[in-house]
Amino acid sequence: MDLMNDLTGHFSRMEIVDSGRRRRFTDEAKLAIVAESYNGPRQVTATAQRHGITRWQLNAWRRAAREGRLVHRSTNGFVPAIVVAEPVVANTPPAATVAVPPPVSDHGRMEC
């Protein structure tokens, strides 16, 4: 609440009324709404109106989905794995190496 001074010099209280319009959407709900908006041409405005959001909000969700910021979170906490076949490598024998002994001095010590 706030106090306001009117023209007569009296103070009156001003009430702040919460309209309750702010809602929270899960990422799964946002992704479902985004997918619905791609069903046909000119579906952004119609989809936004159907779900009680603005088209600007829906366009921001679509951009976030394209950029990978909206992710479907699994309820069990696991991340899905992608199995990829290993690349085929040609079997070539290793190159033949010739062992060269290090030089030895007259005193039996090795030198580098």
C-alpha cells in the first residue's frame, strides 16, 4: 500500500491489486506450445491466443527452442545416450624400427 496526498491535503491509501495473470510454464509445456505453433501457416497468433500468452512471448520461446535453451527434461534425471558406430581404421602393420644402441664411452657409461 502507498499513501497519496490529494489536493485537499488529506492522505488516502491506495490499494495495489494483483490480477494474478502471471503464470509459470515448464519447459515441456513451452516446447509443446512451440510445436503446436509450427503446425501450419499463420499459427503463431492463433496458438498464442489459445494458450493466453502474447505472440511476442511465443516467438521468444520459438527462438529459445531453436538455440537449444528450451530442453525437454526427463523426470528420472538421466540424459539420453546416442550410440555411434566406431570409425573403420585400416589395419596397417607398424613401421619397422631399427634399434640403435646408445653410444658407450671407454668407461662403460652411456652418453646422451
